[in-house]
Amino acid sequence: MELVFSVTQEADGGFVAECLSHDIFTQGDNWAEMRANVSEAVSAYFFDQPKPASIRLHLVRDEVMACA
């Protein structure tokens, strides 16, 4: 099983990660911290179940451009 997280970058530079198939949410001030928090959150969620084989982090970039 693979878990997929949708990751967005906040205006303050931090990251928010949301699992698309389970109720797992976490965040971090930077990419490394967010990755560590995702791993910890997944371990906590699956503490009494088999853990997924892999975790995919899908960075969603939302950019607004002016049309001049």
C-alpha cells in the first residue's frame, strides 16, 4: 500500500500535508520538518496495523500571475 499526501506551501513558507485516503494531516516549518512529521503521523495512525510500504508527497503549487 502507498499513501499519497497532497502538500501545499503556506504564505509564511511552511508546508501542510494532507493524506488523500486517510484522515492524516500534519505540517512543518520547512520541507525536512514536514517530512519528519508525515512519517511520525503515519506511524501513529497505523500504530496497531501494518504500515504502508511507501509514502508519496505530491507538492501542489498554486501560483497567480498578473496578465499585463
